[in-house]
Amino acid sequence: MIQQIVDDLWRIEVPLPGNPLKSINSYFVRGSIRNLLVDTGLNRQECFEAIWSGLRELDADLARTDFFITHMHADHSGLVPKLATETSRVYFNRPDAEILRNRGHWEAMLRRGSQNGFPEETLHAALRSHPGFRHGSQTLPELTLLEEGDDLCVGPYRFRCVATPGHTRGHTCLYEPLRRLLLSGDHLLVDITPNIQCWSEVGNPLKEYLASLDKVRGLEVDLVLPGHRKLFRNHRERIDELKGHHQRRAEEVLSILARGWMTAFEVASHMSWDIDCDGWESFPPAQKWFATGEALAHLRYLEEEGRVFRTEEGGTTFFSSTPPGKRNPVC
């Protein structure tokens, strides 16, 4: 399905079969010399057919079309190798490009999962069903790396790159100040809280995300064009809602840790989740992965604030809201 948003700018809705997100919004900007396609969909046939149908309906010439990818996740980047031509430029950010070029990043994430309490069988099932592992691109075309403040001029639009780390290290939005448009990727979504995960020993993704929210709050925006679901206005109101959500999440984690020392996997199992399952045991393995990653992000954030402590025991990391001592059993 395609929808014209403003002059020379359309949304192409690309389905994500079997995914709670349901679909991704790809945006096509028509220019007199070059066109621009923002985000693409998973590397699977259903996604390819949907976006190809939309591009045909728009009479888009891919030989005259460049690509801007907001971040590394497969639902946004997966179809680039199939759509980009020899004359296409693919605009991307440096931090996410470095991760995708590191072929060992999945193995590193598995090690982190095991270290943080993931049962081995569930861990490997989570990897096998992870959309990035199943439907990501195995190869990347040559990338043109953009930085904060770089401009992309397409047709009547002059988009400015706004670095918004948090959802991924390099997540980048496109801002059109004259028309007050924000192509927000997964940084701002109207009825979904973007998943903030922490699968690295370095960085503080939740702290970065909250800072990115404050940064975008300062922009004058009339219309947000998100990576999923509906377009929306009142971006500052939504930002305040998202910040409140993470504050409540942090307090929930502290309340859980009051029961004793726990792994991140155990913390996630006690957190409240908006998912259609009877309980933690019935969560799909991939959803347990996303949930544990989000628990880790809040634990890292609270640890840097001095409100959570960690200890290592037998190669496993445990967390508590009280300083290390003898590890108490979980209630």
C-alpha cells in the first residue's frame, strides 16, 4: 500500500509476516535528478514483493534512486542489496556499519547471553528465530557514511542527519527543518516503545536514548514519519511519554532486585511485558532475547547511576540493588 504524505514524498507499507510490529514504513522521495528510498524491509520474498509493487506503482527508476538506512536492524536494511543498483548510493551511519561488517558479532552476543543467564537451549533457539539472523543481508553494498549535520538534498527537500543513538549505536533520523518533517526510524514510534537493548560491555544505550530524546525534543516538528505504524504530531508529548515509561521501567527493575541477586534473564522474567502470552515460559525465544536485552539496558543505566551492583560467579553475572556480598537466593 502506498500513501502520499506531502509533495513528492510517499509512504510504502511493507508487511513483516509473523512479526509483532506487523509492517515497516518505507519512504520514497522523488527528485528531479535522484530519488531517495528510506528503509526497505526484511530480506524475504513477501517484503520484496510489497516494496517492489509500491515502487512500480510510483514509476520509480531504481537506477536513479539512492537509499538512506536509519539503522542496522534487518527490517530496515535487509532488502538493500536486492534493490540497490550499480548507480545507487547507500547512505548509512558509521557505528552500525562497523557492527554489520564484524562477522563475529552474533557469536559475541551469544556469549553475552550465556553470561547473563540465558539457558543454552533457549539461547540458540533465540538466535535461530531472530529476524536479524534469519532475514538480514549477508552482504552489504558499498556504503556512503554520513555524520551528524550532513545534508541530503532530494527534490524540494533538504534533509539533515540527526544522530539519535540508543535503539542502535548509530541510529540516525532525517529532519527537514523548512517543512518541519522528521523521518524518525525507530527512535520515535506512536504506539510502541522502541526496544532498547544492551548486548555489549561498552556503552550505555538507555542513557544515550534518553539524551537523544532530549535532543529531538528541541527540534521544531509538525509531522513525524516513523519506521512503524501511524504518522503522528505532538512529538514532544510522545517524548515525555517515552521518558516516563523508562523511568517506570527502572523503578520496576529496582523493585525486582529487592528480592535478591538475579541474572538479567531472571530480571526480564519478572518484568511486565505487553505481549500476547500466558507467561514468561510461553514467550517465543526471540522475544525472550529482546526482553533480556532491554533488562540489561536498564541494569546498565542503573549501575552507572550507582543504584545497581553486579558480581560474577562461575562465569555468570548477577545483579542486585544492594552492594556485593553473599549472593542471596532469588525469592
